[in-house]
Amino acid sequence: MITVAGVDVGNNTTEVAIARIRGRGDVEFLSSAMVRTVGIKGTVRNAVGIIDAIDRALAPTGVARKDLHVVLLNEATPVIGDIAMETITETVITESAMIGHNPATPGGQGLEHGRTIAISALDGQTPSGGPFIVVVPGEVSFDDAARIVNAAHARGVPVVGAIVQKDDGVLINNRLERPMPIVDEVRHIDRVPLGMPAALEVAPPGRTIERLSNPYDIATLFGLDPEETRRSVPLARALMGTRSAVVIKTPAGDIEERRIPAGKIILLGHGGRRVEVPVDEGADKIMETVQSVYPLEEVQAEPGTNVGGMFEQVRQVMADLTEQPVTSVRVQDILAVDTFKPQQILGSLAGEYALGNAVGLAAMVSTQKLPMLRLARKLEEEIGVPVQVGGVEADMAIRGAMTTPGTRAPMAIVDVGGGSTDASVINEAMEIKSTHQAGAGDMCTLLINTELGLDDMELAEAVKKYPLAKVESLFHMRHENGSVQFFHEPLDPRLYGRIVVLSPEGWKPIATKELMGKIVSVRQGAKRKVFVRNALRALERVAPAQNVRLIHFVVLVGGSGLDFEIPKMISDALMDYGVVTGRANVRGSEGPRNAVATGLVLAYAQHHGG
């Protein structure tokens, strides 16, 4: 009789199963544990997390670490996801001829245009020309600003709008004898060029601007030629859906533009087959081409382009982590999805951006088996127990999933992890066919973070995993499904009016102006693009004759099987195929977790006696 530990090192979690093997195929599972993975999957840093997980799993069994017969590791392939480019066609970096802004509390309403002028030039003076858009820096109080503008109006100076640094728009407007549109919260007031044409638009409450979000209206107001109109498009897009805006034509010579092409992806298949696909043709075309070349030997990218830079960064990171030459690191699979990415408008007054079409790429990196062997040696040195690198993850996962009550061969599993999606099918002869491909939970988190402009991967991960609600008063919130929950005690006033993620660790407010429906739409769209698409792609690769209808049972394993939306999404996608789909319940007790760790133990027991 021997005691063994099966260890599944994932992108986000490390799982352990402890079992006693009495004879060939005779296994008694004793306990399990799960911790966060330390370091990138498949690197020597994983050893710290593995030791922690083993110790936690051993604690209730009474077995000492030194009494383990062997530790079994999965073959872990690192996966890195990244957004490859800012726009689907090219990245345009420009010191724009137009700059715009959208404060939360503008003053007045309407559309006005004129030339910018410093408020100091109006104090007791009567400048000629006009109309004028007055620029109010932070050191000028709202009382003084209103007094100076009222006095200028009395002298006949045509002041038609104001650009204000502080949050004083409403305060100034309430003190004006002649209301006018005012845009405030202009952080970089020093960037506003004086004496230049400008336009202000403030929409009525509940409405959004119409003129300054249209490049042709901008062209009309400023007399732009076609090339200048084209350059104003990122600005116009950035201002769509906002309540207020200011647009200023910068002085001649301020425009500086350079372009970085999106580039091409180069797919290398068996027999020397080589196919190129331009990224600007979009994710659907890229994935169609990947499918036509499959199985892939390597994925490369055009140097000097956006996608080329991304691939080089991925390869360099993995080379540094695994201490291998960059030339030995190969991208062996990719998942491409269409998305949107905020594109910064340089020269802006308050960090404005436009949402540009983008292609998100998850790249799966092959570094040969050497890094896992290094991890095994490192772990063996640390714990003094023999360590073996076991079988392919997907093969081990299906062995573990078959311990789910109500399943039998032939069946398939979909293992959606943090960085990759695996699928295996096992037939009645117990023969296993598997695939391992790029793109899973981390990619989904990246899309949510990018499309919502959160700049906070931890918050994006929470948005992915948990439902939302809006705190509508100190005593009630409205959930994303429309239901209302009331509370006896007042809620934290800092959450009032905020959209929050209902995380078990506590409610997390989302720092965004997007409506709850938009956030839900982005979250669900990201999951469909990544999880559903990749699950179907994986099943088609392993299904007999590439026909998913020939699979009778599909079991979801891995952390994403616990998600509150993903199982239903995948089940809905497979409904037309007539298969039974649901979460695994590994060993009748673990849910969708621990499938690979369990499978490692079962595979070892099948070939070794007690």
C-alpha cells in the first residue's frame, strides 16, 4: 500500500488529491486541497504553491510529507493572453488637431463657438473681436469668474461659453445674468491654446450631445478639409454618448502622427505549409485560417507591427521565466476575438479616449518539456519525495471527470482553466483523444478590463465571476436581474448610486460611468467570445469525425465550471447537438474541481500496484 499525491498546476490555482493505492486500480482518496498558483504556470516558482497545497491536503490525513511514495505533476503548458493592437487596422498615435472633454457636471446648455481667451484678459478690459470662450484656471474662484463674465457682458463683450479647471460649472452658471454652456473639470487647463477656434456643447439633462460627436459637424464649425476631418474621427467617437464637450483647434504645427500597422499572423502547419492572414481582416477570418491549417506546428507574426511586437514580448517573457533561448520558445496555438480597446487621444484636456476596434489574442506557448522537468527536480529537492511528470492535462482530466456519477464512455470533457481550454473524448474502448488550446479565463478577464477601461485586472476578474447590483438608496439595491433587495441597516454611504460587484469577499464598486446593462453585456459577450467559442472549437477537434453529435455526454471541469453563467452558455450552445451537458462532480464530492489531480492518481494506479 502506498500514498501518492496528484498535483494539477493551473494558471490560477494549484490543486492536490491525496490517495492511498492498495493494488493495481484499487484507489482510496483521502483528501484534497487548492491554493493560488505561485508564478506563471510551468515554471520553478510553482514549487512554493505546490508544497503549500500538499501540506494542506495532508493535514487531515495524518500522513507526513516524507511518507508520500510519489508526487505526480501534470504537464503544464504556459499560456499568455494579450491585446495585440489598439485598432483593428492600425494604431494611430496623434497629437490631435482637436481635443475634447466630458465632465460630469457641466453648466448651462446649448452649442456655442468662438475663440479662446484667458479670463484675465476680460478683467476690466474690453477686447475686440469675438465671440469668446473664456478659459478659467483653478486659482480663479467661481465668484470672481461669474463677476468678471457678468461685467464683460455689461460692456458688450460677446462671451458665449467657458472652459473651467475646477468643478465649478454649475456654481458659475447659477451666478451669471446671461446663462451659457460651461465645461468644467478640465484638468490640463494649461494645454488649452489661447486665441484659437473652439466650440462648446452641453446637452439638456437626460440627453447627449449631437453636434460635437459628429465629425462632419466638427468640420462645418471649424472649416476643416477632408484630411483634418479624418483626424477628428477619434475625438468625435470619444465624445459619443456624453452630455457635454469642448473641441478646440490647436495651432498649426502641433499635429504629429505616426502609424504602426496591425501586421500579419503567419501559420505554419505540417509538411511545410505556410499561410499568412492579416490581422485587419478580423478574428473570424483569423480563426477560420487557423482551423484550415490545423494541426499547427508554430504561429509567427510579422516583425515591426503591432502583432509582431506582442508575439515577441510573449516569447521573451517565457524565455526569461524558463531560462531558455528565445528561439526555443514557440507559439503553438492562438485564439483571436474581436473586441474594443480605449484609444488615448494625445493632447487631450482630461485623458479622453475613443473606443477602437481591436483584436484580442491569447497565445499558447510551447517550451518543450524541460521547464516541467526543472520544476519536478526543484520540488523533489525541497520535499525529499520522488516527483514524476505525469500525462497530458486533458487526458488526466477526463479520467478524473469519469468519476462523476451518471456518466459513462463515450463522453467528452471541456476543461476551461485560466489560460487554456482543453478537451478530451474517451470511447467505449477507453481510448482517449485530446486537444490543448489557447484562450480561457484570463483572456476573458482581459477583454472585460479592456472594453470597460477599468485598468484593474483584479476588479475585471470580479466582474467576470460575480453578478452586479446598483445601490439605489441607503436601504435597497437593484440586482442586474431586476429584483430589488431591501436592508434593515443602512448601507455604506460610499456605495450610494454606485454599481457594485457582489463578491463574497465584499461588495466592490466599479469606477466607471457605464450603465449596469452595458457592463453585463460586455461581461456576457466576453464569455461567449472566449468560453463558448473555444469549447466548441475544442470539441470539434476531438469528436469522432469532427462531429460533436457523436458525443453523448459532455462534462465541464475546471474553475470556470463554477461560474454562474458559463455552464448555461455552453449548454445552450450544445443544445442542438443533443448531448447531455453539465458541471462535473469529481469523485461525487469535488464538483468540477480536482479532475486533473484525480486523473493523475487514477492513471498511476492503473499502471502500478500497491
